[in-house]
Amino acid sequence: KGKCPEDGWDESTIELFLHELAIMDSNNFLGNCGVGEREGRVVSGLVARRHYRLIHGIGRSGDISAVQPKAAGSSLLNKLTNSVVLDIIKQAGVRTVANCFVVPMATGMSLTLCFLTLRHKRPKAKYIIWPRIDQKSCFKSMITAGFEPVVIENVLEGDELRTDLEAVEAKIKALGAENILCVHSTTSCFAPRVPDRLEELAVICANYDIPHIVNNAYGVQSSKCMHLIQQGARVGRIDAFVQSLDKNFMVPVGGAIIAGFDESLIQEISKMYPGRASASPSLDVLITLLTLGTSGYKKLLKERKEMFFYLSSELKKLADSHNERLLDTPHNPISLAMSLKNLDENNDAAVTQLGSMLFTRQVSGARVVPCGSVQTVNNYTFKGFMSHANDYPCAYLNAASAIGITKQDVDVFLKRLDKCLKTFRKEAKQQKSINEISHSIADTEQLED
């Protein structure tokens, strides 16, 4: 049926299935005689076993989705993977998605592929409207495609950084809709930035007849992000949305899913990919989804959401105990941020030092964001880089509840963060005592003089 099974398969069944696919490829035929330059020959048995002898990759030289006659098994693998992934995207909340395909590139290059496809539809366009998110790969995806990003600064609403819709529309009018390739929006992001106002942006794109590409990097795991995409497509225009395989399905880095609501456009994007491609990302995600089944994947999504509320509750308690606060970012369903005002006031380098301390204590993924850092990316200078704004009011620390996180992960993180912050408080008190003694000595000397 081309759908993800409700219940996962055991490993021996999956291996039997993959071996059945592999013996349909010509390189595995008994008595095969290959006289071409690409015959699926592999010298290492270890490498052959690692890929289940599915050596030919996917697609043909002109189309990544095309069937390769001498690799029927690999071609079937590709078709099945795309079909199963489409089913999972629907189950995750984007019910009206029409088509998708797995591409053996991470999110940034997959976005570039989308932009290059749109170039043929809008040859005059040279700008991409981009509500700012301080993440290098999505910014570089536009540069690599040969377009000029038009950065729209976010607006501060309470603690949250949200899409400036008025600035987006004003920029479209100023540049002219025909000169704009697309609006490039974002769902999943680091707090205190929250997902873009997709519904409103989709309406703007529909009104001005401008394509709309969504960076949904790790949004499949969030029902809220998927709902935004579904609603945006319902009320306005979303042409394609791109998501990472590793972040959403816990497989090795190297693949993404390009999906959309117009089947012909997604086919055009797939045909833009030059040449055939590695089957590894497709193989990884198919094995994973057959192992989990629909019920297993939904269970992981439910557990992730529960862990988000637990992390939020416990991080708020920790923040209060250190006279900090959990920033109020209710529109962000994955990432949280805790202020580091006291650290920032006591010592300019303390914020960065906290990040180093956490990393050396084997806490990975926590981002520590100081105030006012400046960074240049491809000749564009960003003030306050990593904070998604020129002047965010305070330094802060990020933590995320992503798919696969456990209660133990949360508890260990909080324990180690608490210990690091106590170390800073102790050092700050000692420094304060030293400063008071120094001032006292200086005052005494002044009196004696």
C-alpha cells in the first residue's frame, strides 16, 4: 500500500525485505556480466554488507526519481521510501501534502535546490525575503543559489521575537513582486525566536503571487509546526517545505525531505537534482520507519511533547532559584530559553564561559547566547548574532526538547547546569569580598595621606 505499517517490524523481517530488494539489482545477479563504467562493483565486503548490497544508488543521470532498469530493487526502495515518508508527514499533521521525496543532502542544500528550481519560473527575480533567523546554513542556502537575501528583522513581543509582517509587505512593494524569487520562512527555531507567522505570510504570498518556501528543519516532530504549515497552505500559499531526516527521524546526518502541495512542482525540484544519488539516506529512514511503525513514531512524538512540559517546568524552578527567569515563549513548541542577566552583569566573559563549562561536563546541544556579538556571514554582518535580533534585552541559555530526549537527559542537564551556576555565584561573592577589601584598604590609605 506504500504506507508506513501501523506496528513496527522486527529486524529479521526488515533484513529479509532488504535482501529481497537487493537481489533485484543487476550487480547481485548470478552470472552477471558488466562491461560499463558503473556496474555496482564493491571491493570491500564490509562496505557491501553495510549497504545491504544496494550499491546502484537512486535515480538516473537526469532525474533522481527515475527508475533505473538495472537497479530495480534500489528503484523500488526509493519509491517505497518516498511513499512511506509522505504517509508519515500526513500522520504528523500536514494532511493535504501532495508529494515529497527524500534527497541525499542536508536541509541547507535542499533549500538551495528549491531556490534553483524557482529561478526557471521567475527569471527576473534576484531577491529572497527572509525573516531573520541566526542559523548559517539557511542563510547560505540563498547565497549559494545566487540570490540576494533581504533580511527582515524580527519584532520583540514580550520575550518573543516574531515576524514583522508590515516590514515584509513594505519590502515587497519597494522591490516589486516580480523581482522577488520567494519568501523564505522558518518554523522550528531556537527560542526566544518563535515560528514565523506562516498563515499571514502565506496570504501575503498569495496576494502578491510570490512563491513561499518554508524551512521546517526539525518541525515534523512538532504538531504545532506541522499545523502552521497545513493552515498556511489552506488560507494562502506554501510551495514547498523542507525538513531534516536526522533531526526528525534519528538517522545519520545527510538527508532531507522536500515536500509540497503541488505534485508537479515537487517533481520539478526532484528533476533539478543533477545525476543519480546515494541511497543511504533513503535506506536509513525506511529501516527506521519500518522498525517503529506509525504507532512507534507517534509514541515518540507524544513522549517528546511530555518532556517539553517537564523541561519547561523544571528549568523554570532552576531559573527562579538563581534569580533568573525562564523567558516566556509560548509560541515555541520545542526550544526554551533561560535568562543569564546576573552572569552577564558580573562578568562579560562569564556567559561564554558557562557554555564551555557545560560542554566539558558532557552537556551537548545547550546554546549560550551573549549580548551584542557580531558575526559576518558571506559579507553580511549580523549584530547580536545567534540571538536573532540586533539588541536582545539579555543574554540567555537555550535548551530543547527534541525527539528521543529522555527524563534522564533532562535531570542530568539540570543538575549540571545548577552546579555550574552555583560555581559562578560563589566566585562572584568571592570577587565582591575582594573588591570590598580593596576599597577599604584604599580608603584607609587615603585617610592616612
